[in-house]
Amino acid sequence: MNPAWPLFGHDAAETAFLESARTGKLHHGWLIEGPSGVGKATLAHRLAAYMLGARGPDTAPLDATEEDPVARICLAGGHPDLRIVKRELNDKGKLRQDISVDQIRDLTHFFSLKPAQGGWRIGIIDSLDELNRNGANALLKTLEEPPGHSLLFLVNHGSTSILPTIRSRCRTLRVTPLGEDDTRKALDSAGAPDEAFALARGRPGLGMRLATPSGLAAAHAAKTLLKSLPRPNDGLVTDALQTASADETAMEAFQEEILSWLAGRAEEDSSAAKAWLDVSRRASEARALNMDPAQTAAKLIAGLYAPARTH
């Protein structure tokens, strides 16, 4: 039977946590850092379920299956001592731009209560990148005065800066993109379409997220545009703008192709390295400001011309 949260390629991070847990001197805050889509949230859920009592075979205690009663209730989101904080839907049924301060205050209240089952109270924030400034300040207060037998896992994609005071109060587990074999295993385990592998680049979650009709179309449009640089014709630019603007998935797929292309040139070309930073910054600003997709795509394309002229 497959484990409830299959994890690939992050044995070192998992082992580091287990070794800390076995010493009996477990840190209260854990910052799980790495690119989006590599399995950080999966790691957090496995560690949380383990601390709440989920168990698999003796040789792999974290690989609890859905037959394990603790794993089953954690999977269903019904464990009374586990609180998962993510962006919520607004009154119109759309995902909010960020995690609100009220959600963090609710988490603080959750930690103030005694564990329902006499063990740990555990929170997972997925992710810090989506926490607004007020929420970050409220979270800091919890980290500064942690209740006993409480654990907090903070997922951080690194797309925005976090308060140094939050970082200093956490122990960090860093994870990296997976190798090809682990990427394929993760995608196969999730039943992802074949097209997801090329889009993943070592990040299975990203590949699964982008393997939609709009995502695949935007990735293809970006590749076509990149091949035409430094002198793309107006038709290719127009097609790229329209395809990338189809929806959020299309924009992300388009952006990932551009960033990958720039990263491949960054070691030998300072202009490409600067462009990579600029594209990343523009993409973050666009998300924060809820910028028009066509305008965002145009800004990303504009950042390609300098590095393209050097090749």
C-alpha cells in the first residue's frame, strides 16, 4: 500500500527532523524552504502526522498509509490537534490574495488550547510567501512565546522576503529540486499526465499544476518566442501575449519558460543574470498588485531582449 504522503528526494531533511525529535529537544518552529512544487508541504504533513502518532512499517515510520487511523484523520483535515493555514476563498468564491492576520490570530488561539489528545498541537502555514505584513507580525508573537508541546511548520517558497526575526526563531530545513528519477516517480505516484515531466524541471508539483491546456499552450508560445530572439516578429509577440494572458496557470507556465531560459545563460552572461532577477521581481510585483495579465506578459518579454542580443 502506498504511504499517505509519498515523499521523494528529501530524505536528508526528514532525517534531520527525526534526529532532533529523538533527542527530546525539538525546536518549536521549522522553516521548510525551497522552490515551489518540490514537496515542502508534503514533508510538513508527514512530519506533523508522525508527531501526532501516525505510523507505517517499522522500517519507515513516516510512511503511514491511509489505513492508519491517525494518518486517515489527518488526510481528511479533521485532526483536532492539527491546524493548516492557507489562503481562503472570499465572498465571491475566489482565492484571496493573501493569508489574513485573522487567520494567524486564530492559529494563535488554537495554540493556547490544551491538546485534545494529550500530545502535540501542530500548525502548518502554507505558505509564508502569501502572508501579509500584519499576519507576519502576528506570527512573530507566536514564535517569540511558543506554548509548550507546540510545533509550527512554515512553508517558504522564497518568492518574497520574510522577516529576519521570523527566520531567526526557526530551524531551517532546505529542500531542492528533484533529480529526474525522483521527479518521474513523484509524477507517476500522483497520476500526472506525461506532459508534466517537461514542465516540472525537478518540481513535480509545478509540473502537475502547469499541465493544463492553457499551461501547455503558454509554454509552447514562450519556447517559440525564445527561439525567435533577438528579433521576433510582431505575430509571435502578439501570440505570446494572448496565450500567456489566458489565466493564472498560463502566466505561470510562460514565466517559468522565460526564467529557465535566462537561468541557462546566467552563468556566462551577466545581462542574463540581471534579467533573471528583473523578471522574478516583475512577476512578484504583478502578483502583489494584481496586475493585468497582458501587461505582465509584456514586461516579462521586454526583459528578454538584452540577454538575447549577446547570443
